[in-house]
Amino acid sequence: MSGSAARRAEARHLDDDQRTAPAHPSQGPKAGARARTSAHDLRDTHGEWIRLARWLHERRITRLSGCTDDVWRAYIAERCSDVCRGHAEKICSMLTDLWAFDQLSAQPAGATRPPWDIEGVDAFPPSVGGSDGGENSTEPLDPQVLGPLLVWAIRFVDDFADDILAAWSERCRLFAAASANQATAKSQVALEEFLLPRVRSGTPLPSIRQKGRSTLARTYIAALTGVSTSRVNRFATKHQLYGLLAERPGASPLHVPIRGQIEGKPWREHIDFEGRRADAASRHSRSDPLPVFDRYAPAGSAGAAIRLLS
């Protein structure tokens, strides 16, 4: 049998083994992993095996048993020279499957074990191009930088958590009130008295950001005046308030006291219904780590109150 024919026979056996055999003992299932790989993954794995076979053929290596440790290292360095780290790790896993399923075959081809399955994939390939922006893709922060940041985070929670949680409770109360409101003649008058003076005087209107644009803070206004959100919407349409918002977007302050201080002064003028920064000083600190709190705060929990500041 020629080298090419032998390699094709080996590939057919491994293909059959991969579709029918359970996972190799050395590849124990991870928590939450599926018991069977998907058809999409099978296709990608076979594609990687074919790519390896062609590379071996160009170098006149006709058997999988001839794929020595040095050959594996040379191939993976070339194969992963222009891919991101995450993709490189997936390629290594697919090539490890070639050896793993050969161990289960009734007619093993003698595929050798890739060195990264023994030494750990972190060392392979030696040089990886690109970046997938994933975890640990950048250098760690110096302790002299990280230390003050951690102190800042702890002080932030200690000094301002009461204000944030109080604002979150008030925001939830306003949402509940707006949902339960029923329009009455009295609430209609309250709505007119709340909005019309602002329209006539040119005062900014209570607003939120939605899909990149300012729009009327309907829930906020409904909760304060006692009308339904649909009544606020009809009122705004009648008086063409949505057109005014492009020129006069305003804050929607929550009526909770600000007790936290920085150098003896309140740390902000108020906390907004939407969570926008209210004071001029804080508008100069767009790069502060506040979004970190929003990203990791679980929805519906006390920690989600930090979303008000994101």
C-alpha cells in the first residue's frame, strides 16, 4: 500500500472512531459540557486533520506514527502563526483528538501524542499572532497600580453604597408606581403643571437615553404625576415634546439625599433616574471604573444598584 493510500485508510478509521466512540479517558468531560460534539465541530475537526495530512504529505511523512514531537512542534508553530490565542487552543484540542481517538480504534494507526497534551497548551504555539481580547490577553497590572485601584474600589463601596442603594430603591418604587397608575382628572392636571411650565420657559425636559437618542423619561414623569405612561406619551405627542428633546434634554433627579462626601463636599449633586452623572466634576472622569460595577452586578440584586452610575 502506498503512503497516500495508507494515510487515507488511517484517516477513514479515525473518522469512524470519532463518530462512534465515547470521549477518550484523558479528555474527561468539563462541567456543563455536552456528551457529544456537534456536527459543526466534527466538520471543523476533520478539516484540521485534513490540513495536517496535507502538510505531512508535502514533507513526505506518510504515516501518523511519523509525526514525532519535533514534527508536532513545527506544525503547530506554522499553523497558528496568524491566529488568535483562543483559536490556537481550539486547533490544539482538535489535533489532540486525532491521537485520542486513535487510542480507541480497533486498528490503531500509531498516532503520536501531541506535546501540548502533556506539557499543557499554554506553551503552544510558541508565538501566537492576533488577539481575541479574551481573559489574560494583556499583561497584568503592576501592584503599585492595582493597589490604589483596589483601595479606591473599597472606599467607593464604603462611602457611597448607602446613596446608591437608596437611589436604586427609589427607582424601583417609581417603576412600580408608574405601572399601577390610573389616569384621573387630578393626575392630568398634575401632568400639565409638571410639563407645560418647562415647555413655555425653555427649561430642559426630564429625559433618558434610548438607542443613542434623548427621549422623554415617561416612567419617571408618570410616577411623579400619577398618570399612566401611555397618557404621558399622548401628552408629549400633542405638545410636540419629542422634537424639543433634541435641543433641551434634561436630568431626571431621584429625590433621595446625598450623604456621601469627597473632601467635605457631596460627591454628586444628585443621582439621576437613568444614572447619568449630574455634576460637572464627574463629567471629566469618563475613564473611571464605574462601568466595572455595572458589568458584574447581577440583575435584580442590591449590587445591580450600581447600574445607576454606568
